[in-house]
Amino acid sequence: MTPLRPTDLGDATHPSPLRFFVPDEVLVPSETQWPQGLPPSDMLLFEKAGPRRQLYFDPLRTRAAIVTCGGLCPGLNNVIRSVTRELRRSYGVASVIGIRGGYRGLDPSRGKPPIELTDELVEDIHRDGGTLLGTSRGPVDMKIAVDFLVAQGVNVLFTVGGDGTQRGGHALFEEARSRGHALSVVGIPKTIDNDVRFVTRTFGYATAVSEAVRVIESAHTEARSVDNGVSLVKLMGRHAGFIAAAATVASQDVNFCLVPEVPFALDGDFGLLAALERRLQRKAHAVVVVAEGAGQELLHGGGERDASGNLKLLDIGLLLKDRLDAHFKARGTEMTLRYFDPSYQIRGCPADTEDALLCDRMARHAVHAAMAGKTGLVISYLNGQFVHVPISEIARGSKRLDLEGELWRAVLSSTGQPERMG
């Protein structure tokens, strides 16, 4: 078993103002099931998150900054609010600033000046979707960014974003360390896709699933209100189908769920089109849910990438819409198709209760780690515990649906679809 610990900036010599502490020696295993009856020798162990007895930074001389990057996600404002209040109320940190417009805000020639985050400013922001600070995609020149952080007197930086954002945060720490500037960089992983390694659930995912279920309910109503009604719902999920799968199981109204982990064919006796025909003959209506990253092998993409380095996806929803229309028209079968694409709708709304709780706890644990002088890590909710995961482990890959796991088996049971189409 291998303990993986984050980097420490140095000796922590300042007593914490808090009263409850977690020792560094408390470790949490990466796996909770051991098929052979014993923990595997290659199992990873992570530090348990929580307040430390000694701090690296003197709160009265500390300036912290928060930056939100990438696409929107329910809960961003909750994180900003809780980080700000934990720093100011629990630790008495002298100053907390918000970097505006993502990493672009770390370059004075490209971004807007930062804003001071006060209790009053963040009072009600958790009631709104989006992010008070704004966001952007794409990298920043690390030398310029560290120049800016040094000039601003920032000792602690909280990076709220996906794996690209966290890799950028680690690069900022490395550049600062090479200059002898003690900078703690702590990440809070953000993606509604829920596809981050060693993170059981990311914030925003539960809200996204709830909003997706609302759309599926409307889609189901539309489909069953006409003869041979088909509703096609495209949901987010670039490389993993967690939202599509969870919304399918939660709604119990989906007949076909298509995810990136399971390739499918459109044509042939066992393809989606034939399976949909058989469904309409039995029930005269159907609901199809497709994750945005599913079926990319049918689209022959060009390999272009966006500003964050992500591969640009082609629109599987529009392809399916066109193919469904053409298929039934060619057979002279009357079919009414309704197409739903709520992608931005489900990520721009405020966090629900479950995500609000998760955001608050992740934010507070991030503050505890940073004030103790830990850096190069993200706060993870893993196996029912909050832990420190080194960014290097997050960056090694992404999490995907386990096709032998409980969630996908529930999808197959609730939809009745075959395990493979084609």
C-alpha cells in the first residue's frame, strides 16, 4: 500500500485558532472492496482532510485568492462564498480577493482587476447560478501569472475547475517555488460530468441530474401524447455517461440510454433504429437519452481542440435526429420527433441542497489544507471521506462508467435495452 501525500511548503509553526484537528497520519484507502479478501499491495492511501493543529501561514499576514475556470457548474458561487467565509471568520485572514474571468484574470494585459471578497459581497451569491467572478477557458503565461500573484501579495490560491485547471494550478505552484515565493495552491474539482479520478462525486453533478430528470419528464409527456411519439434528449457527458445514466435510472421513463462507454450501431437488425421500431410497435412512444460524447465513432470528427485542450465533439444529437427522421420516413411510418438539448440549462442553475452541502464542505477543507501549507492537491470526496489527492494522480486519466457496476446494471434494468446495440 502506498501513501500519497501532497507537498508541504515547510514547517507549520503558527497555532491554529480552531479547536478540532485531524492529524496527518490519518489515511483513507482508495478502494473499499478487496476481491481477494486482503487489501491489494498497490492500493493508494490518501491523507484525510481537515483542520491541522499548526498552520504554515500567519492568518493576519495572509492574502488569499480564488479563481473559477472552465464551463459553468451549479455550486460555483457556493464554493466562493464558503471559502471566503471560512478564511475570514474561522481563521481571521486579512484579505481575500477574487480573480475575475478565470486564469485570464492573472494576466493584467488580458483580464480585469481582482475584487476584494467580503462577507457582505458574498452574502447571497449562493442563491444564483454561474459564478460571481466570471470564467474563461485556456491557459495563462505562468511567469506573468506568478508576477501578478507576487505583486498582489497572494500566499494562497484556490483553483476551482476541471483537470486542466488543476494542472495549471500545479504549474503555478512550481513556478512560484522556483522563485522562492511560498504559494499554496489547492484545487476544488469542478465538473458536472463526475468523471474525476479518485473522486466519488464532484459538486454540481447531483443538481445536473435533478435538472436532467425534469427535462426527461417533459420529454416523456411529449412522446406519449401522440402516436409513435419519440423524444430525443441530449445531455452532457463528454467522455463519461454518469449524468445520462443517473438521470435515466432516476426518471424510470427512458427506453434507450446511450453513453460514451458503450459503442452502438444505428443500422442492422440489432442497431438502435431497429430496436426503436420494435419499441414503437409495442408501446407507440419512446424516450431516447444520449450523452454528448456517445457515438462519436459514427461522426468521424476532425480532431480539433478547444481553448482548454479538450477534443471538440461533433453533435451526436443532431445526427440521431436526422437519422431517425429519415429512417421512419423511408418506411412510410408516421413518427413525431421532439428534440431536447438542455445542456446549458442544467449547468447554469443554482446548486440543489445536496450539492450545496458538498460545496460547503469541500470549500472548508480546501481552506484547512491551504492554511496548513499544503499545496499541489485537490480536495476529494472519496468513499464517504474528504481527502487530499495530489494533482498528479488526478491528471493521470478520468473516471468512466463501470459497465459491470450497479449504476449501469440499473440502466439496463430500467430501460430494458440490450447490453449492446449492433
